[in-house]
Amino acid sequence: MKPMIVDHPLIQHKISLLRNKQTGTKEFRDLVGEIANLLCYEATRDLPTEEVEIETPVTVARTKVLAGRKLALVPILRAGMGMLDGMLNLIPAAKVGFIGLYRDETTLQPVEYFCKLPSDIAERDVLVLDPMLATGGSAIDAINMIKKRGAKRIKFIGLIAAPEGLNALQEAHPDVSIYVAALDDHLNENGYIVPGLGDAGDRIYGTK
Ligand code: PRP
Ligand code: URA
């Protein structure tokens, strides 16, 4: 499936602010939430609607409402948590699961430390949240875990992807739609996205 690079001017502007190393923790965290909100708008564009009849102050009209598709949001800890509220703002009825993964600094392989998903995840459309798609290892593992529990309709939503991670994710999970705000140049020798924004988790939470 062709990845969607959501390069709306508002998103490009906010991503530039995120990339700036002078941007402090609070502003960084706020921006991650705002961009997630804008990405949510695009990633939910295909939600089914149904017609209902309502009475406006002027007349009776047939209009559209969401057809009740069940959604689940699954942030990959830690950095994915920074995107959660921005998504919930638009889809407050979504259930939320959590997957804890960190990248081993030397091997760059993801290490799993937590998984708690809604019990009915198999019936839900799942939006996996992680700002950074670098080697793709974390996203691929998280989606493996979600598929193992029966989910079939999965989207990945991120802020910045490296071509390496995008290709790896598409190869491992060709059925998963990918929405990112920017496609960067490459990964450096430490597995960081270039130009990127540094370590997303550290910048969201002010850790180092
Ligand atoms: C970051 C990021 C992704 C992962 C991406 O998390 O949030 O989960 O790296 O890298 P990959 O595509 O090469 O797997 P990190 O491991 O730094 O953990 P954190 O969110 O707890 O800081
Ligand atoms: N994880 C991050 O937080 N940043 C990168 O550039 C790569 C992986």
C-alpha cells in the first residue's frame, strides 16, 4: 500500500519547529499532540458514514454521521504516548492499548517490555502510534503483536520516517496503511533519522 506523506502546510510548519534543537520540552510535547491531531484527521478520512434524519431549527434533513466503526489506538511507549491525546481529541470513543518497546542502543533491535490491548482488539480498526519510524523494527514488532491477537485492519501513524524504516514496514506488513508527516533522507550510523528531530522520547519527556 502506498504510504501517505501528509505534507499539509500546517504540518510542515509544526514539523520544522519540532526539528529545531532550540524547541523546549513543553513546546515539543504540545507540537507532537497538535500534529497527531492533524494526522488523525487524514487517517480517519475513510471511516464509513450512514445517513440519519435530524430536525434542524429550519427543517428536517437527511445528514451523515459516523457509522459506528470500532477503533483502537495503540501508542508504542514511550514516545507514542505523546500522540495519544491529539488523536483522542478527535476520536474520544476509541479504546486504547499500550505496547512497550525500546530499541537496544547497540543492536537497534526492539525489546518488548509491556503489552496491554483491548480484549476485543480483533474486532477493531487499530491505529498504531509512534512518532519515529527509523529502522522500522519497533513498528514491525508492535504490529506483529497486534496481529497475533487477531486484529486485521491496522494503520501506522507517525511523524517522521526514514526510507529504510518505511521500506521495511511495507515489506513486513504490506496490508498496513502508513501515514507520516515527513519522509526524511536516511539513517545515520547510530540508527537516528537524518535530519530527524533527535530522540523523540527524550524530547517529549525531557529525559536524556
Ligand atoms: C524510538 C521511537 C520508536 C523507535 C523507532 O523509541 O519512538 O519506537 O525508537 O526506531 P526503530 O524504527 O529503529 O525501531 P525508543 O526505542 O527510543 O524508546 P522511547 O520511546 O522509550 O524513548
Ligand atoms: N528513535 C528516535 O527517537 N529518533 C530517531 O531518529 C530514531 C529512532
